[in-house]
Amino acid sequence: MLRGGAAAVLLCATGFGATARASCFDVRVPAFVELRPLVAQNPTRALSEANARLAALPNDAAEHDLRTVAALHAIQAGAYEEFTLTDRQRAAALAGLALLHDPTDPLRLELLAAYANSFTSPAAIARALDQIKQARTLLRPGSRSDVCLEITQGLMNTLRDRSGLAIRELTQAYMQSEAAELSGAHDQASGILALALRSMGDDREALTFNRQAIQWDQAHQASEDLSQDIYARGEILRAMGSFDSAIAALRQARAVSASIGDHQGVAYSDLRICEAEIGLQRYAAARRDCERAAPVLTAGKVVSMIKETNAQLAKIDLAEGHPGSAVRILDQVLDKHGADMLAASVAPAYLARAEANAALKRYSAAYRDLTSYLQLYRRQNRASRARLREALEVRFQVKQAFERNAVLRRKLQAAAHQATRQKQLLHWMEAAGVAGVLVIALLSYIVVADRRHRRQLVRLARHDPLTGMPNRGHTVHLATAALTSALERSHPLTVALIDFDYFKAINDQCGHAAGDHVLREFARLSRGALRTSDILGRWGGEEFLLVLPEATLDAALATIERLRLLALGIQIPFPSQRIDLPRVTFSAGLATTADGPRTLDELVASADAALYEAKDAGRDVVRISRARNQNDPEKRLA
């Protein structure tokens, strides 16, 4: 159970709800097993049923069945968590904890997580975190309970703005819970990881994990969780600028919230639909949605959300030609200079007021607001880039650690298997005598030599003997797999066809050994300049194909520039007096999946056409496929 007060804060901080669903812990008390799914489907009914059962127990029931009473308190805590009634959630959790004393009991850990998630202040969260860490010291690392508590830690560290630590913990929990028996924990981790990645600006990865959470909710008919996760999807899409898709998701979330009587959920969806409609300049529809959300959010007394709603209404007034009304509303919104607002909402509010003041010809006030906007925007932009970089680095490190551990486990298993085989072989040799020893040794040598020979043949079949890089056939295989993955995940992928300039002149005037040296040096230097996911293979002659998964055109151009600088540093050996080639250069053509190609042949053909344009433009040039922009100017490599 990973919702509650902590999740409410994260809801406001990131713009969408938390992801708690059926209990992560393996609690097997009948009352809990029966009622816990109801918390995610209809928390009002779940709370009513738990209260009724507690009231029906005799006064001394706690002495006879402490675990049933504690389980009913856990149901209460879960329902209060859904309603964001943190004080009652904490009281219910404490009542259950007082009845249980085994520190490794999954029910006690469920209550401990509910208790920890009821806090919102940094100091209280820090104290609760200490209790979670202490509880984990008594658990087997990687066990279900340990993974569930690590997810709790990740959520709480996200709330403390310890984003790097949170991503590390959540990624570890996600990878540790991939086994089928930990599917519930795996879903918990995917949902919270989507929140953490979204808070750090990694929208595409957040969308991937959010999709997993939605699939789990639908499979388990968890309506409350489903509404929140679809709402989260809408928020991610809105942040990415996909307003129509965002509105479709938010309306779906609104319908689910309405079906279970979640009025706050309906209001949040209305507010975010309003923002997306403003992005599409549909101001009449936006006003209707914001005005529908306003009374519910006002009744909820969440100041930051009330002010955000008013800020959107002010933007609508401004767009409809009422700058005076917009300024009056925004003066109230910014009365505390954004201290009581969501951080992401403050800068847009200053910008809107600057535009409204400018429309009223109050240029001094407009200038002050614009200055405040620029300061906040730059600060937030720097922080966002730093958080995103940290998230990518941490997740890469965790994945590397898991891969190393997996390799180590395979090596240990292979060593154990080999040791067993060696013992069996030794026993047989002792029985068979010297002649048997010689026969076995000979056979072993033949097997090892045959395996080594096969490995060498496989490598020769896949790699170019001159450069050591994948040959054309193996490059096609690797590139096709990368393209399929990119298309399935709707991620970008860019390819570049690289061709060395005046290469025939190098061969003719300096000899083929000099040309081979240039290609070998380029391959060697490129290995250190590319990501592990990048693919660089020899395409033929002096041509190379570069495949860049997860790379936009801007990122691809930066990579090409790094390779260009490396090529410039290659010294041509034994130059003759006739040669007039002061440096090693290449031309390149780029193509990207963003322009529509669905097959590798289409991508390479587009890149090849762009390469011909680069050659025609004078060489030492990179050109982007005409499919990208018919009017793109050439991008010459300096």
C-alpha cells in the first residue's frame, strides 16, 4: 500500500496521482484478502465494511484474533489513504501496529508502509524513512517484503526531492520484482517509477511504465487505481504537447472517477482538460471545464490547486480580450509570489500577467513580470535538465549492476557445472587407467578446439576483418532489431550513412595501406565516442552506417560532429609529394523515423539520397533527408 498523505503531496508536486493498488505485501489474513481489492474499487464500501466488522467484534476480540483486528485496521488505513485523510490513516495504522509484534510479519509491514505514507512534512518523512530502513535490515534482500519496502522508500525519497536516490531504489525494485510471483510488486514499482521519472522530466520512459500500470489495473479491475493511472497518462501526454491524446485520456479517467463517485478525481481531470484545451486555443470549452472543476477544488481547500484553476481562467480571459480581468485574477494568484503554488505553475502565471499588463499598456509592470518569468524559467530549465541527466545516469548504473550480477551468476553456475563434470571425468579416468586418460585428454582438446574454431568462424561471418566492426550483413541484423524496438515503443531512431571524401585519391596517391589505416583508425576512435546502444558498421568500401537509437536529429548531428573531429585527427601515413589532401573528412546523410519510414531499407535509402546531396554540395557536408524538410539548408561540418 503506497498511497496516502505522501501520495497527495506527490499528486500536487507532479501534477498527477500516486500509484497504489492492491497490497504489495503477501498478507494472507482472510479479512484482508477479502476486503483489500475493494479498497481500489470502492473505498467507501471498503471502509464501511471494515467499520461494521470491527463494531461487531466483542470487547475482548483482540485477545482472540489480533490479526483479524489488525487486518481490519489496515483496510481502514487503505480507505483513508484513498480519501487523503492522513490523520485518520495514521491513527488506523498505529492501532493495527500496536497489535502485532513480529517485525517481519507482512501484515505489520503493510501497516508500517501505510503509517509512513501518511506524512507530508520533510522532517516527518525522514523519521518514517528511518523506520522503513530499520525494518528492511531484518528481511532477506530481494524478498517480496524487502522489495515492497524499497518501493515505499523510493516514493518517500521522491517526496523529499532526493530524485536520484528514488530512481535508483525504484529501478532496483522494478528489476528485482520481474519474477512472476512478484507481479503485484512489479506493478507497484512501475507505477511509482512512472511518477518519479515524470517528476524528473523523463516523459517517454514515464509513459512506458505508466502503460504497464494501466494494463495491471485493467486486468485486476482496480477502478480507483485505473482512474489515477489513466489520469497520469493524460498528464504525461499534455506535458509532451500531445493535447488531443491527453484530452482523450483525461476524459476516460474522468469517466472512471465519476463511475466510482470520486468527485475530486473528476475535478482534477476537468482542470487538466481545461489546460489542454487552452493549449489547442479552444477557449470556450476550456472555460467550461475549469469552471466545472473550480467549486470542487475550492471545497477541497487545496490552495495550490485553487490558484492553478484561477490562473487558467485568467489565461482564458486574456485570450478572449479581457486583460483587466486577467490581471485582477493573477494579482490574487501571485499574492505570495508563488510560495503557495505548484512550482511548475508560477512562471506561466508571471508570463500571463506580463502579457495582460502589456495589453493594458502598463509596460513597467509587464517588464517586471517578464523578468520574474525569465528568472524562474531559466532556473527551472536548468534544474529539469540536471534531474533528467541524473535519472538517466542512475538508471543506467543500476541496469549495469544487474547485468554484472547476472553475468556473475551465470559464471558461478558454469563453474559449478564444470567442477561437477571434472569430478566425474576424474573418477572415470582413475578407473580407466593411463590409456583412458590419454583418450579423454585428446577428446577434450578436440572439443575445445572445435568450439574455439566455431566461435572464430561466427565472428568472421559477422565482422569486417579490416576494421573489426560489424560487416554489412550483421549491421543489417542489428539495425533491424533496433528499428523494430524503436517503432514498437514509439521512440526516435536516426541513421547516418557516412562516406569518406576523396578516398580514391588517398588509395591512388598514398597506397591502399594508407586507405586501410584511415578506416582502421576511424573504427578504433569511434568506439570510444559512441554510446553502447549505438551501432556503427562497415557498409562497403569507405562507407559506414551509423544507427542511433533514442536519438533525435539534433542529437545525431552532435554525434556526427564528434566523429568528424576524430576523423580530422587521423594522420595519413606515407603521403607522397603529389597528394593534396590536408585532412581526412567525410560527408554524411541523415534520416529519421520521425519522418515516417517504417523499414530499414526506407531509412537507408533516404540517408543515401541525403548523402548524394552532401557530396554534390562540395563534400565535408552533412545533409538531412528531404523527407524531413524540403527547404532545409545544408548543414556544413565545420
